Amino acid sequence: MREVRRVFLGDSLTSNLLAEEGDLVADFWEGGSDLYGWSLGSYCVDRVPIFLRERCCLGTLRWDLVEVDVSVSVEGLESAAAEKLGDLSTTVVGLGGRLYIPAKPACSYFRRLRSDSRAQRLYSPIVRVDLELKEVTTYHAKIRFSELVNTLPLHYFLLKSGLESLAEGLGYSSAHVLTLVAESPLRSFSKLFVGHRGYLTGCVISYGEEPLGRLLYAITPLSKGVLKEDLAAKVVGELKRLKVVSGPVRLLRSFYVKYFRFHGDPRRALEELRKYGVLSVGRYGSWSELDLCTICEAP
């Protein structure tokens, strides 16, 4: 059994900002964070579009930011678009106007932050967390800790910790994010909400220009967290029918976001975890819609 003073669950932005030499960061796999991106040789493409309300994370992520004017429009009925994705006014997905984006893909800054970290790392699925014995058991190791910081989804962590009763009041909705590069008539940095009830696609975000075309993100809500068969092909077909995409698709990557939106009040669960000496932080760990600026300022 390994003994570590402080264990961080989740190879997240929060963990990489807080973990110090001698600490252990544990996750299912190296690319577990939403910010890790898609690898394309020595280059990476973000899995999700990054928009910031203000200039932030300048010292922590050491990135350059570019100010952009983001337009938001609806194709079809606003009520139908709201039925798909709910109220997005509190999230970066629904924001418009003057916003900031990283000058380079956010995944490149996040990977640099990880490479600079001196914390130990363990990539192995978690079997259980024993808060009484202060032990984390994975498929390949057992770790005893003095302090535990959780940044994994709160609902998931509670189940792994044997606190099912606290997880019962928490729910979530899932989504599929399709990243593609293709020609598109949409202007750069625009958001199109699809208000047609016969379409699976909920929102299309036109990002910046890539060497092979426009970088686009199509967000599709999933009922009951079930990934539909051949969803990527169906979404591409919808985008072409909407004339959002023309010509060949030169890059296509699918990302399943199990915990896309949070439901339920996490305060009781977070309070109970503090009694065990456990901090559950970050967007997933706190079960709240924290943006990157808030996360960077937290440490």
C-alpha cells in the first residue's frame, strides 16, 4: 500500500493548480480532463469551445487572450431550443457579446501546466473510496492518504465513497459535443441555437479558422445520458441540411459529456464530506457552474 500525504482525485485544472511535490493526482486516464483536448500529432484541438467573460488565468495558465465579438442567433423557435438545452444564460455556452478566447488552443496551455507539475500521477479506474480508513482503492493500487481533495463529479464520488443517500438528491443531464473542421457560412465566433424539434442538434458554435477550414462545435443534448448510435453521422447530416456545413468534413471528433448540466443542491453533500476532512472542489467536485476564471482565482 502506498502512503501519500495528500491525494487529488481528478487530473483537473484545480488539481494541477493546487497539487505540490509529493502529492498524488489520480484519475481514470491521462486525458480525463475536458481541457486536455484532442491530440493531432504535436498539435491539439480543444474538446469544448472556450469563452471567458473577462481576462483571467493570466498567471496560472500563462496564456495570451484575444477579445472577440460573439453573436448569438436562433434557427427556428426559441422555445424549442430552450426545451433541448434549458436555460444556458448562466453558462459560457449561452453567452454572447464581447468575450475572450485563448490565443492558442486551451489544451496547449493546460498540457504545459501539467508538464510543469511535480506531483505524482496514477492513472487507474477507482474501485472505492473509504473515508473512514482514508484509503483509495483503484484497479492497480491502494493508497492511504492524510488529506483528500476531490475534483471528480460529486455524484460519482459519493457513490464510490458509499454515500449513496447523499447522491440521491443530485441529478445531471448529458450531451454529445462533436468537433469538426469544415467549410461553413457561419461567421467566426458565432452561436446558432437550433429550434427545430425534428433535429437532435441543440447548438452550433463557430470558432476560429483552422488551416483546413472552420472549427465548429455541435452540441447535442442526450436524454438519460444514453449515447445514440451513429450520432456523429446524424449530426453531420443535420448540419448539412441546415447549410451550416458545406463540402467535406476534414476533422471529426466525438466527445461524450456525461455531466453536462448539474441538477440538485449539493450543499448537504459538501457539508458531510467536510466532516470527513474531504474538500470537493472545481466545477465537477462542487457540482456548480463554475467558469475557468472562478477556478483560477480559487487557489
